[in-house]
Amino acid sequence: MTPGTITAQITDYANRADPYPLYAELRKTPVRREDDGTYVVSTYEEVRSLANDPRLSNDTRNRPPGHARPGQPAEETGLPPSFIFTDPPVHDRLRDTINRPFGPPHSPRFLDGLRGELAKVVTELLDAFEGKDQVDIVEDFSYPLPVTAICKVLGVPREDEPRFHVWADALASSLDPQSGGGDESQEKAQRARQDMGAYLTDLIETKRRHPGPGILSALAPDMTPADLEATAVLLLVAGHETTVNAITNTTLTLLRHPDVLQRFLQDPGLAVPLIEEVLRYEPPVQFVPWTTALADIDVAGTTIPKGSPVWLMLAAANRDPQRFADPDRFDPDRKDNEHLGFYTGIHYCFGAPLARIELHVAVPELFRRVTFSQLLEDPPPYRANAVLRGPRHLPVAIEGLTA
Amino acid sequence: MSADADVEVLRRQGRIVVVGASLAGLRAAETLREKGFTGSLTMIGDEPYEPYDRPPLSKQALLGRARPEDTALPRRRDIDAEWRLGVAAEGLDRVAKLVRLANGATVAYDRLLITTGTRARPWIHPEEAALDGVFVLRTREDSTRLTRKLAGGVSRVLVIGAGFTGSEVASACRELGLEVTVVERGPAPLVGPLGGVIGAVADRLQRRKGVELRCGISVTALEGDDVGRLRRAHLSDGSAIDVEVAVVSLGAVRNAEWLAGSGVAAGPRGVACDAGCRVFDVNGIVTDDIYAAGDVARSPHPLFDYQFLSLEHWGNAVEQAEIAAHNMICAGPERRPHLWLPMFWSSQFGVNIKSVGVPSMGDQLVIAQGALDEERFVAVYGYHGRVIAAASFDGAKWMGFYEQQIAAGAPFPPEYRTVDRRTETLQPVDPAFPDPHLPTHGATVTLTGHSPSERRVTFVPAHA
């Protein structure tokens, strides 16, 4: 592999369907310097250690001029960066506040309370399979559920949900280092953000006057409208595409491993280790390209100089043979599966408990009700995005549907 | 017969006795079976219960979120042991290789593991300690009794001692809406384990949460009424407070008395063992058939000048037990050292406190991240120019990084820039540990000197 071309290869669409041979190559140099000064880190211990290192920043304004600064909204939007692109103390203050109506210790039952409504959505989506012999798992199943979930979390009225689908698409593609560099996609994302911003400003104002369900009502008194809006945008982007991919990847992986699928059908209790193993094996967030070294950092015999952009390759780390025996094997019986699918450290996925609920509501029910005959395209067509990697479509042939 | 053959026989048909049916005892037993030990296994415990978890007893249990009787430890595997519960071990005969029990019975061993842990230090005057309303908190029964008392309507709770347990009790009481007075002999809460700089933060936190905190004084007497119920506490400043409940949180006493006269190096500071958990005898000679693990053990650590450390830490109990179990049934070259880096946590007044390393060894301190007055920070302790410990308030996720710094002997003060650094350069200050010659009760790491057979109570200065 020629040095200096790694990040280009990672984002190259030709590697999208199966990036793992490239990642294996990458791990031969755990910390690799690109010609432009970016460092790509691909082994488990090193990724884990850096993700927990206070010398690494998520605020891309710390990058020297000339480097991409993902997460920094254009000035004309007047919006602050969302909390994933901030460092403490701003990060901690925002995340603590947002967590208050979302999870324990203050709201331990909030997410669990959404289970029933999400199960209803799953039932409706599966009912619609009736009479079909072919479905697209992405369009017909994975895609609609997470937007509904985020809308429920925020408290968006149901009739407005379709608009969120469009915005989510545009915003997610701007996180991709490849298309993110392109003006067209950035413009589209900015426009989506503005439209969504305008909508949210109205909604937040309504919620302030007439509190209802969802976290926006709970947060409106404690946060500035700008912070709240940035947060809502983040939750939508980070909570949508990722979960779509997680559900799709689980389906795809199970259909590729009929032996595991057979066991799962007989033992629904396998769902927990199985879903965790998918998060290791096919993580929906493949890498984190938005961190920056605040100081010289010695790692695995290399010094990452202060100011360097750092890419943490989660999907490569998840297949590091030093950490996971036989890492390319999909093995739901794996012990001690401390994967990096949800990242680690202070930026550990905020929505992880929601994602797990969605997966556990969706996947067992999908396989309980649907009798699959086969994948119609393998590999399926993938989306352009290399960070939030997942199939664009997953056409499958089905034999039947049980009630 | 070669030593290796001995080990094989031991693994197949040896008799292993674990004294102390505790977290450490259970994890050791599980490890023994995991590693293929098929001989007989006897678990001796003075409490009538199978091993249970203690951290929730001063937190969730007091708040009614968990019942003390529901804290049984999860089992990793079946251990196929004979349980001798509710009867304490009373003596050890090293020549006959027998443990004597309080009921007169004896249990023979080929390998013995000592995991007797600690107990709560009782109130100094036994007749006052016996008053209705005077509590300690260590066991499941302590927690049940205290929880019931607090739920029964109490006007004010007196907490004696503001170490970790005392502070957690005070926190739970405030959360229950009870009035609390905390009396601490030192200048601030948590000074023993974390020093006065951090203690001052704990001080402000407690007062802000409505605790009536009285530092620098001590309780001199507890007074009962005619029928033996606590009604008043007298303080060293001459004042008195009317209370129905007093929780004595003066630290722990090591359960090593039963070993007196046995010839092993056991005393008030614990049972001395080498880095492989093998217990020393009083001549400083290592035994090969007696092992120790958990709160009762003290063993030398290379990162801390090879001083013997005794650690009252949950994680230490687990790891040391696993090492002891492994070494008990292995030949010499396969044995592993116990090099665990001290780590503990506490939750109180809505704050998660976590520490790694040995803060009390620190001669300097910097606030590397966050700010003291925000009650969210990482404090880093230095010793002779290297990082020796770190403690955080609501910053637990950074502790893994500082653990690496301690293990690597990284230079102190840290010069590099981090997130949430508030000053351009870090100004080291004295962490303000109390005079180590005064008895402290809040330490969770105790430096117990270099001598394996030291049997007197001596406090080793943290300042070298």
C-alpha cells in the first residue's frame, strides 16, 4: 500500500461493501501518518486509549488551518456546534443537561416508556409485508423506525415526521469526509439544517408555552434555543442513520450466517449477545475522523504531534486479533465482547440505550414473523458514506409472514 | 516425588480451605474450579449468609432502592464447595495444618486462603455502643437495621466520622429528607484518603446539601435514657446535640486476631503476604501453603516503593483473589504477581468520586482538568516528581488515562495540554494530608511499611 493514500482508500466507494481487508492492512501500522499530517489509528488498545485521552479534542477548531473541520457550523447559521463536537467543560454541561430528561439517574424510565409505541411501529411495518414475496429491508423496515424513535424522544408531532426523514438524509451525508468535502453536499446539509432549525425554533417556542411529552419540553427552560436546536439536529443525525444501519447490518449478517439464525429462531435469548456481536462485527459508525491532538501524544512507538487531526478506526479496532480471537468470525458466543461499536470515553454514544431498545424491539420480531428465503443481492448496494456505513437497499425474498 | 507432581496431586485431590465467605473468598473459589481444581473446597464464614456485595449497603439499600438481603453476589460458576457458615474460625495450627472453628470443630487443609476482610471499628465505649440507636455499617444486618430505623421517622441523624462510609450515609440521609449532623475529628471530610485540598470541596458540597458539618471536633460520649435508648451526644467543644440515631463510621478493623499465636505475620495492619499472595511468617519467611487476599491482606507493590499496601477496595479483592487462587495450584514459575493499581469509587451527594493510585503518598497536587469550585475536576498527585495518583469528582472516565500515567511513572506535574485545562501552567500545591501520626479512619489505601512481620500499629509518614 502506498503511504499517503490511506484516507482516500478508506473513503473510496470501491471499499464500501467490504472494508475489512483494508482495515487488516491498516492494522499492520497501528498509528499511521498521512502526507497531510493526519494520523490514522487502527488497533484496539491504541484506539481505546486515545478515545479516553484528555489530550485528544473533539473540537475541530483546534486543527491548524487547511484541515477539514467537521462539526463546525457555517457562521451564517448562528448555531453553536452540537455537543459531540465540543470538549469539557461545555460538553459536560450540555450532556448532563440533556441527559436529565433522557436517562438515569433522573429519568430512568423515559426510554423504557417508548418501547410500546416502537413495538407498534414494528408491527405496522411488518403487517405491510403481507402478500409480498420480496421486500427491501432498508426502505420497508429499518429506515422508518429510528426517525419515529427520535421524533418521540424530542416530542415532534407525528404528522411532521416525514419532514424529518428528508432532513436526516441530508445532514448525515455531510459527516462523510469524502462527500463532506464536496460543496454540494455541504450546501444541502446547511439548507436542511436551516429548514430544520426554523421548524425547531417554532416547535421549541410552542413547547415552551405548552409543555408536552418529549425532552424538548423538559429542556426548554434550561437551554438556549440555539443549543437546544443544535442538540436536536445532532440527535436526529446521530440517532437515525446509525440505527438504520445497525438494524440492516444485523439482518444482513444473520442471513449470511444461517447456522446462527437457526439457533436464534429456537432461542430468542440469543438476541443480546448476537446484537452486541453485530455491533463489533459491522459497527454502524466505522470511524471517528473528527479528533485532534492538543499535545504531542506518544502511542505505540509513534509521536502524534500537537495539532494533528486523528482518525480513530473503530471498525478496524473491533477486528483486532490482539483483542478478539478469530476476529473475522461472527460469533455470538464470544466472551468479554467489549467492542467499540458505541465508542468509549466521555463521548460514548449518548443514544446507545435507545439504539439497543430499538434493536431489541425490531430484530427478534422481524425474524419471528418473517420467513426469509434468501438475500437477492449480496453484497447489497451501499450508501456513499464511509463513516456511517450501511446498505442503501437490502432486497430479500421472503416466503411468508406469521401473525 | 517432584514438586510438579505434588501440584498435580493437589489439583486433583487436595483440600483447599477458604476462611472468609466474602467477595474475595467467592472469586477465589470460582477461579480454583475454573482452573481445574477438582479436590475438596471448604468455605468458612462467620456470617450466616453466602457471599454478598457490600457497596450497595451504604447507598441504594439505605435509600430503599435495593433490599440488603438481595445483595447476594452473582455466581460466575458452580463451585461445588462445602459451606461452613455462621461459625467463625478461631485459630490456626500450622504444624497440624488445621483451622479451628468457634464450635470446636477442626478443618484440615493442604492449602489455606485467608479472606477474613475487615469489620467496622466499633464505638470506643462498649456500653455506649450498645445503646439502642447506635449503629455501625458493614454487614447486611447492619444495613437492614439502619434502614429500618431511618424509615421509622427520625428527627436527626448523627454521623461520627466523615470518611467514605460516613459521607455516603450522610448523603443517603439527606436524600431521605433527614436532618444530619456529621462530626469529623479532621479538618474536613475525606482528608484521610484525599487530603485537605479535596477535603475542602467535599466540605462545601456537604454543607450545600444541607449537612450540619462540624469538623475539628470529636464525639466524647453518647448518652442514653432510662431504657437504654440514645438521646444525646456530647462533643469535645463542650456542646451537646440531641439525637436518636448515631452512625459510627470510624473506619475498619482487620479480622486478623484469630491468627494470633499461629506464627504467621498477622496483626492490626493485616496479614502480610508476598506479591504472589503467599503469607509470611513472623520471621519474614514465606509460607507455601497459606495465602491471603482482599481487605485483610497487605502486600508489597513496586510502584509504591515496595511498601506493603493494604487496600479496602472492591476491585482489589476480586483481582487479588484470582491471583491467589491461581498461585495456590501452580508450580513456582507459573505463579503470577499481584500488581493491581489501587482504584476505588464512591457516590455521594450526587457526585461520583473515583481515585486511582495512592493519593496519600502524594507530596504535591495539581488540578489538571476542571475546577474545584465547580465540583467537577481531576486532581493529580505527585510524589518525587512522578505521577502517583489521581482523584476525580464527576470525571471517572478520565481515570483510565491517569492509571496509565501512574503505571508509566510519568513526570509530575504534567506539562501537556488537555481538554478542560483552566490555567496555562499548573501550580503544584501541598495536598494537605493530615499528620500521618494521628490515627485516621478514612484511608482506603494504607501504607503499612516495608517489614512483612511488623506487628505493631505504626503509621508511616506519607511524606518521605
